[in-house]
Amino acid sequence: MVKRNSAEEDLPKSKINARNLKKTLRLFQYMSKTNKWLFLLGTLFLAITAGASILFPKLLGNMMDGVFIYKKGDVSKAPDASKLKEIATYFVYLFLIQAVFSFLRIAIYVRVTESMTLGLRSDLFKSVIGQSLDFFNNNRVGDILSRFSADITQIQDTFTTNIAMFIRQILIMLGGIILIFMSSSQLSVYMISTMPIIIVIALFFGRFIRKISKEVQNITAGNNIIVEESISGIVNVKAYTNEAFESKRYIENAKFLQRETIKRGYLRGAFSSFIIVCLFGSIVWLIFMGLNMVQSGEMAIGELFNFMLLTAFVGSSIGGMAEQFVQIQKTLGAVERVFEIIDTPTESNVKGNTPDFTKNIVFNSIQFKYPSRPENLIIKDLSCVFEAGKTTAIVGPSGSGKTTISALIYQFYEPNQGEILLGDQNINKYNIQEFRKHFALVPQDVSLFGGTIYDNILYGNPIASKEQVIEAAKEASALKFIENFPEGFQTTVGDRGMKLSGGQKQRIAIARAILRNPDVLILDEATSALDSESEYEVQMALNKLMLNRTSIIIAHRLSTIRNANTILVIHNGRIAESGNHQQLISQDVGIYKKMVERQLDPSEYFKELI
């Protein structure tokens, strides 16, 4: 049995109704015709093993009766062991049937389930990776990952184990009740008058204890969060001398956890007492009544033994059904959440002509606000031209819309008003995948994948040769520090590139862009994390890369944009000024001129305006 983590235990449940069941039946679409028949065959094998389980108490009872002879209430030993040997032979057959069909059932269910979840995982990943950036803005990464881990695992467990156990419990319960009444209708009435009531009370009591246990888990999680926050922020804790405050906060929560844990312990003790007194008491009472019937000659001792075992089987089946029912409810919820993402429309990917980036990119009266912040208009009636084969720089304060402009060009978002053209064609008429293949982006906050340096550079062009990767690293001034690592290009960068410095990560990203050899290059503060010497080297490489290429530079440092063909000064979502460096500084009064004269970072200049 797979051990569940706390995230899986806390999966929300859904009601078992026609709508949810219909949605769950969609899972069978992920089974091939062969696997559907195999699933039915596995269910047949399950029924066989359930029937064999019910026969086990019957054979044990018969074995006991094979030792004794009953005549008019008198009991005597059987003259030989022939009956005993015969029943022992039946046991051998029973165990073989159980072993063979249990193995076949499990093997079939696992094969069918794994094939089904492979298709489900594939469709889920394709849907997630094909979503627009707005989807990721509105959904936490942890929630998305939970669909792949907790929800898929829940579906797996249900099809390999929970459904099988649920069906098995039902078959054992129904078959057991029939055999119980066939054994002794009188004793069956005694059993029915006591066992169901005890089982129902036990189920409700167990649910209450699970609720308390969940509350204790939440308190424990809160306790752990205090520890995590204190340790991860230990510098701040010590800088503000708050050791005593953090200790007090932790101890108060720990005392609360202590009280709740003791409370749960008392309840568990009460539940154990209930089981001992009521459940075992009722079993003893049934045995007492049954032995009276044996003594009076109304039933054989083996029949009583058979009856009690069947009663235990039925009772455990009813108890087990409750847990399987809960798991099936959780699975319905998991299926609903997984298909909710699969059914979410992905980015529009219409077929269209191949984009021609020898033409200009034109913004016509663009207005834009992020879907997550509809009240905040970021771009306001912006019109401009990004000339093909030339470099356009964008300067402005943080939040003015510089990066948003590049996101709109990339078609990460659609403008709320206006249109973006490539030549005379609206860019949303092109196939997005084909359109973006002509771009390369070097962002300010570089996030590398957790593989090797070689793999991260190769990501820019997966079919590039090793020589091309090395040349790209050389042009990005990254080759020297890469070769200084003992493993060279095969050095692992760690999660999100954490093993590399900011400057090293940025040069890897630049090498990736160089290897891409794009038609449109977007540099979003691409040299911000570099020292002066590295910046000069990389800037030289970028100048070569930008030559005769449509390039868009988003920058704060004025030194990186002096040679741009056009400089756009963005303020409050609008273009305040535009022109090349010489044109802008030749103006009598101008924002850019003042920034250059005073050697201010654009963001600092705009702070003064505010």
C-alpha cells in the first residue's frame, strides 16, 4: 500500500451523483478496447477471489465437524480422519485459486490503470503547458503540481485498489449474509439485532476522531511553519533580537498542540473502551447463545464456528466499505479537478502563413490591463514602430509598461484594445508556436532548468551541435567560467540555477539566445547582474548578435542603449519621447536629455518627477 502524504489525506471529497459519475466514466476513454476487456476480466477474477474468501469459514467449520459426530445432542469423536483429509484437500484448492486469481487480478488492474494514467498525465501536461500566462497568474504552482501528484495518485489508487476493495467488500457482505442465514436463521436474528448498531456507532465515532486528528495535524503544521520561518529568517530574528519573541510564539503553539493531542488521546481511549465493551461483548454474547444451541443439538460446533467467522467477515466488510466509500468520493473530486484543467482551452493556435520578420512590428493604439488586475490600465493608447533589422530601446520607471510591451509582442497576452501588426498582418493570425520560434528572450530574472550548463544552453536550439553550443558560450563570455568548473559543461546548475551566480546565469541565458539565432531578440535588463568588465564583454557579444536583427532592449542603464536606432521613453503607459540618442539629447527640454546630463538611472529620475 502506498503511504499517503498529508496533501493526499486532505483531498476534498465530491458527492457521488450522476453528474460526477458521468465525468468519471471519461477515464475509460483512456483505456484501449483491449484494456477495457482486461478490466472486466480482472473484475471477474475479483469476484472469484471474493467467493473463495467466503468459502474459507465454511471449510473451517466443516473441518471441525469432521472431527466430531453429533447424535441427539451427544458428541463423539469421528472413527477416522478421512473427512478431515478431504476438507484439507479442498483448502489446498482454495488457496491455489486465491493465489492465482489474486495475482492475475492485481496484474491486470495495474497494467490497465498505468496505461490509463499515462494518457491522463500526458493530456494534463499538454493542457497545462499550452495555457496562457494568465492561467499561471491565476493558479498557484502548488495547486497545479497537486493535480499531477495527489490527484493522479488518488485516481491510480482507486483503480488499482479502492474499487477492487469496494466491490470485494460488497460481494463478501452479500455472500456472507446469505451464508449466515443458511447456517442459522435464529442466531442470525440475534446477530442482526446487535452488530449493525455497534458498527454504525463505531463508524460515526471513528469519523469524529478523524476530524479531531485532522485538526491536530493542522496545528502541528502551524508549529512546523513557525520553525521554518524562524530558521529561514534567522538573520532578521537575530538582527532584531527577537529570539525570545519567536520562542514564546513557538511554545504557545506547542502548548495548544499538547492540549489537543491529549484530548485526542482521551477520545481514542474512549473508542477503545467502546470496542472492548460493546463489540467484543456482543461477540461473546453471540458465542454464548450459539453454544447453548450446540448443547441443545440445534447446530454443530463447526456451524457455530463458521457462523462467527462469517459474522466477522461481514462486519469487517461493512467497516471497510466506509473507508473505500470516502476514497471513491475523493477520487470523484480528483477526476473533476484534473478534467477541469484538461478541458481549459489552451492558447489559440490557428494555422496561418509563415511570419515574415523582415517587416516592421507596429503597435496601433494599444491599451492593455492584466486580467488579474483589471482596474489598472498599464498601456494607454500606445502607438509605435519596431523597425525590422534595427535596435529599439525602451526606458522608463518600474511599472511603466516596458516589460509588458515585450510580453504583448510575444503574444503572452492579447491587447484589450488596438492591434499589433507584423507588416500589415495582425500577429494573432499566425500560429503561436511558429511565431515564437523566431524570438529569443533574455530576461532580467534568469531561471535555469535543473540540468547541466550544456543542457541549458542547448535549450535555445535542441538540434544544435556541441561545437555550436561551445561557440555560443564563448560569444556570451561564459566559456571561461564554465571551463573553470571541474565538470565543465556537464556541471549541474541546481534548482533554478541556484549553484551559479546571477552574472553566470545571465551569461548562460545570453548564450542560449545566441544559439537560438532569432529574428527578434528581446533583452530585458540582460546585463543588469554583470560587473563592469563582464558587462563590456557581453555587450560586445550582444552588439554582434543584434547586428541586422530586430532587437528590443529594455534597460535602466543609459550606457547600454546609446547606440540604439530608436529610444522610446515610456511614462505612465504612454510614449513620452522617441528618437535616437543624438535627437533626444539635442532637444532643449526633454526627459531623456535630463537623465543623460545628470547621469541618472531612469527609475531614479522618475522618482524625482513624482
